[in-house]
Amino acid sequence: MSSPLWNTLISQGTHRRFQPGETLVREGERSEQVLFIVEGFVTIGMHDSSGRYALLDLRGPGEFIGEMAAIDGQAVRQVTVTAGTELRAVLIPGIGFRRVLSMEPELGFILTRALGSRLDWANRRRLDAASVDVETRIARLLLALAERYEFLRNLPLTQAGIASMAATSVVAAQRVLRRFRSLGLVRTGYRTLEIVDPVGLQRVAEPD
């Protein structure tokens, strides 16, 4: 994002800080507010009909939350967004976001590229869920997250979250991560995961 566009965006919004676990957006609520993440990560998820929560994705620095609601006027939120780490964000009213979008073609290009990336991400996860085993799915998920955010160390990843994103059970995810640790592929800690051997993990992700 260019400096002029950044300055224009922040002129329409306000800076806020959030603590881990703080809810930024709640599914079902009405709001056209757009959030631009400056620092930190959020988790994005939703509840099924029985009330069980499923983690769908993460967002990090340089990414928007809620831009489609501001653009198309569908102000009812479909997901819950929670600060997964200490977070710094710019909160932009929908009307201000639309104003900037009408003036700045660069913003439209950024949003189109982001939408394409999200669709590709979702399609890959669906394809993996239907076609490969759990171990391969989790290896591909971790490598994709590492590529997307350059590192995993500061991502708010739990074993339950990994299980949800890989479309498997927590027990299965725990079993796979234990195996990855024993092979020296990853290192895990409290809400942290680090890829130690990306080449070895890639071999798991792309079996012969």
C-alpha cells in the first residue's frame, strides 16, 4: 500500500488497540465498519447450529476485515473476529471506506487481489479435505500459513484451531503434531508453533 493511500485511509478512521481474546466483530451484529490490521493477528470463525465454534482463518498485518460488508451494504456480520494477539488496527466507518474506494483505484486493486487470494485459500482447503489424508492436510496448512505470513512463531495457533482449519478432529490433529515433533519437523509451545524443517514438512505435504 502506497503512503498516499495509507494516509487517506487513516484520515477516515481511528486507531485502536485490542488485547488477546477481545472480540472485534460478532456474527449476527449489524455494522459497516472496516478494520485494517496494522500489527498483530485476528482469528476468524463462526458457530454452527449447535453452538460449536469453528476457526476458519487468520488475518494479519496489512489485511482488511469487513470490507465486503461496507461495499455491498450487507451489514449483518457472518463471522466472529477475535484478537488472537495484542492488536493494533484502524477502524474505518463504512461511508468513509466507500469514499476512499471511489477516489483511489489502488484500493480497488488491493481488495480484488485479496479476494482472489482468499478464494484460492478456501478452494485449496476444501480440495485437501476431500482428497488427502489428515497428515498431508495439516502439513499443507502449516506451509501455506508460513508462506502467507513468512513465519508462524507469533500466530495464535492452537491444536484445536489447526484441527478446525484442517477439517479434522482435535485428537487427530494432536496425533499428527506429535508425529511432526518426533520427526523434528515442528516445535510447539503454548499457542505457538514453529516449522523447524520446512523441507521435511514439504515432503509430507507432497507425498510421492
